[in-house]
Amino acid sequence: MKYLVTGGAGFIGTNFTRRLAAEADAEIVVLDKLTYAGRRENLADLESSGRIRFFEGDICDPAAAALAMAGADIVVNFAAETHVDRSIDDPSGFVRTDVEGVRVLLEEFRRTAGSLFLQISTDEVYGSVEKGRSREGDPLRPRSPYSASKAGGELLAMSYFTTWGVPVIVTRASNNYGPWQYPEKLIPLFVTNAMEGKDLPLYGDGLNKRDWLFVDDHCSALSAVIGKGRPGSVYNIGSGEEQTNIEVTTSILDLVGADRELIRPVSDRPGHDRRYALDTGLILGELGWRPSVGFREGLARTVKWYEENRAWWEEIKSGRFGEYYRRMYSARLAASGGRD
């Protein structure tokens, strides 16, 4: 069995590729553009051992897609622009990668007639959910350029199933966290800032609520979908453990051993969705999958990883990440009396 993992040098892609290499007797190819959040060194040991082959390239480039996909049975598409704040700053790259890139991959996959195209999506396509839990058949109401682009990509993928019978499955996962996550997202940003004694810029009142899914559980769910999922289906993947942003923040500070005075409420981002929550009855009923890592355990493991891998994230934060961070937070922190 030959796998193509696109975006395999990013956060979830890295964790999935490493799991696949450890568990599956398969040929694995990784295609990654190596934008700011894609880091080839995440997979350096697998590449040097010959366990994976790595291609640097853009999924929007038909030639790169064709080269990497040659002979692939299964394509798992993690490649995407993913950060909501960046999508508000500049939506164009999100539309290009998350929609046009999916089209390019699907066209090549349709030509090569592989056995499964797995499109990785997000619970954010449902929009803000004030009560209850989103089910796979619910209307999509994305509210940010990021979630709109992901909705467009998954709808395009499902259209290939309906129109041409291309074996497509879509998964919608809740907020992931864990090792190898680029420190622009809430948990790795706050963990690393706390370790450095820096302020934690918490949006608004901190009561926005998310279903937090440890990345290892997400990867195990994807393995179940690949093994037993039905083409033409959508599967929600979540932990069922909701936490407000302020609860996550205080838990991080407690684990790091940092002072809660580092919490700095700042002005909220535009259109910030209040709550996401997923009904995961379908994946449990059909595939027998359920999460195994609780939030407290997963967060403790995550903090430990960042403690043990300071060189990885310190290099990131000493580079161009700093320019992005100042652009996003300097004025907000200054207005709240904090420090950037």
C-alpha cells in the first residue's frame, strides 16, 4: 500500500506520518510546500532512514501533485492554510491552497484511480454552535475566511464523489493540540510564552469554548476511517471535552508553574466564534472509534514535550515568527497595559 501525505511536515501531518511509519507496512510519500509552519526537520529521522520519501512542492502545482502521487493508493490531504487570525489578515492564500489545491489533487487522483482520498477538514465549518452538538448532516455556516475555505475544499471533494464516483471521505475534527504544533495557536503559544515569562494575550473575556482533541487521538481516528470508513461519508472527530480558553490558560500556567498575572486580556478578533462542539456518534457507531486521552493528560504530555524540545520552538520564535507576533499582539498588549 502506498500513501501520499500532503502537508506531512505540518503539525497534524507530522504526527500522522510518524504514526503511519511506526504502525503500517506501507510506502509513504510526503508532499509539503514548507511554508512557515511546515518543517522538514520534523521528519528528518524518517527521511534519513528511508522510511519516507519527501517531496518539497505545492499542492496547487499539477506537476508537483503528479510527481508525488504517482502510484499512490491512498491520499491523505492535510495541506492547508489553517490559522484563523492569518486568514483575517490575508484570505487569498487560504482560498488558493484550501480550495484550488484540493481541486488539483482531486484531478490527479481521479486520473490515477486510487482507492481513497481523505480530505481533512475542521469543525469550524459548522460555525458557532451556541447549544447542542454539530452532526455531519447539519448545514455548514463558516464565519471566517479560514473556515469558509475549508468548507469549500471539502464540498469540492464530495462533488468528485457524487459526479465521478471518486472514493472520497471527509473528516471534521475539533481543536487539535499536542507535540510539533507551531506556536501561533493558543496552546503552544501560551505554553511557550509562560515558559519565557511573557504575557499571555487572551482574547476577549476568555469564555470562548472549544472541544479539545489530543493529536494522537485524531491520528488514531484517521487510521480507523482509512481502514473501515465508507466513501462518500463525513465523520466528526472530537473528544467531547469542552474547555473555555480561560480554563485552558490557567491549566497551562499551573502545569508550567507560572504566575497567573501573566494572563493579559486583549481585544478580541473579528467574528470570533463562541463555541464549537461535535456529535461523534457516527464514528463511534460505524467504526468503533473513541478518544483515549483526556484533556488533563493530553495537556500535561504537551507541556512536557515543549519543555523537552525548547530548541525546536525557540528557533521558530527567534525568527520571522517574531514579526508576525508583534503585528498581531503589540497594539493589543499595549492597550491592555501588557508587554509584547
